[in-house]
Amino acid sequence: MKEGLANCELKLLTTSKDVGLRRWRSFAAAFGGTGQIFNAVTDLLQHLNTGKQGANKPIVIYDQTLQLSVLDLARLQQRCRLFFLRPPPADTGINLPVATAPAWAAEAYLQCSLSALLESPVVRASLMRLVGHGRTFRIESLLRWGYAMQTCEASGQTLDRVSLAFNRSLNLNGEARRLTEMFTHFIQARVHQLGLRSELVTFGFDGILTLVAARCKVHGPLDIHAVAGELRVHDMHITMTNRLTGNYLEIAGLFHPQISATGKNERMLLILNRAYNTALQQPSATDDDASTEAADATDTITHKAS
């Protein structure tokens, strides 16, 4: 439990009235931090300028209900860790920011409703690990204790066989089975066209959360906008990318049966760049180190102690 406490300042920049201060403070308390809400960027900048300058920068979640200039964004990014939050599309459209939008280069871009931000176990667990300083985030770490996991190299027939065996061994059905089949097809048919080479695929299930993640080598400049658009087209319950050091990217599809408070089966997209952004200012692991780490995975189902 102590490991989960991040001791952070979590600030929400919004004009929405959907979340009150008391609820936001309760949400922040789960991270071991304090919570505040600001309705104007000038008030927030003034607060950041007069606040204590500790080693840990405060985190600002900006939900884009108010327009910020390029200068406002630059000032915020100098004083805090800025996470972009964008409401999901009202219809079945993709509704992504343009490819040049600053959200894609931010430490985190979250496309979900405020309700999902507060209530989704997947989003909460991701933020819990993301806000903690000095922690390495890997997508499979979202699985709870007692999970089953299988990994395999991402080669055609092998991937199909492992995906089918995983579904059968755990008797997955419904949306969980659809996720594994859809993501397997995505890896085989689309990943290479996005300038990525999938090297290792992980299937995981903890009794509630179903997860399929691919560790990919990035060849050339990464077009994260194109990757996100392709993930949205495949219409998975939750999709996520996690940029790693050593020019590697994790891509994942996830399914959690919890429905948001609005009663809709909301589709969510999480783009995480923390490890990569941090590595730009520090010596990063070499590609050889990353490849060695990937090669350590085995092609067997692993059941953690239960």
C-alpha cells in the first residue's frame, strides 16, 4: 500500500461542473496527494508561481474545456507535469486531435470522460503508476495479483495459435474473447504499416481485466497520431500506448467489465510518454538492453501464486 502513495499535487484545469472539489480531493487522496480545481489558467499560473518549488512538480490535468494559447501551454509545461484530457466522441467517430497538436508530445494524453477518469479502475491504476516518481510503468503491471499471463514472439501462425490456446485455457468469451481476437488481427495486419515491428505479445487475464499488449520496435519517426487512429478504428474497449526508452513502444488493448456512471460502454484511449520524455534528458537504455529484456520472456502460461 505504501508503494502506491505518490505524495503528489493533482490539479484539474476545467470549466466543467461535473466534478466538485470534494470529489476531486477524494480522488487525489487515493494517490497520497492533494487535489485542487482551477477554472482559469491565469489563476493556475499564479498559484504555480507562488507555490513551493519542490523536487516533485505538481500534475495538472487539462480537460480542454477552455482554450489555451501556445504561450499558456509553454508556461504550464515549465511549472508542472501537464496531462491532456479530451472527452470521448459523442458518436462513433474517431475524434482525435490533429497530428500536430501538443497533446501527442505531452507526458500523457487521456481520451475519456471526467467520470471515467475518476471511476475506471484501469485509468486510476495507470495514473497511480504514472504519477509515482522513479517508477517504471509497464502495461502488464495493471494485472492484479493472481493473474494468468502468456507471452510469445509476434510471428504469424505462432501468434494465432497462442491467442487461441489462451482463450481456450481460460474459457474466455464475450468482449474478453473479442478483444484477444481483434488485437491479434491488429498486430498481424496493421502494425508493420505504422512503421513498427512487433517483437513480443503478452496475453493476460486476472479474473476481471483482460489485456493483450505488444512490445514494438519503432523504425524511424513515430507517428503516434496514426497509431492512435488505427486503434480507434478497431473499436476496442480500452486502448493504450506506452512509449519506452530504447526506441520501443508498447501497444495494448484492454477490457474491463465496469461500465461508466453514464451507463454507456465508453471507449477510452490512453497515450503515455513518460519514460520516453524522461529519457530525452537522461542516458537511456540501449536497444541491445531492451532486446535482451524482451528475449527473457517465455512462451508459456504463467499463473502467479494465488
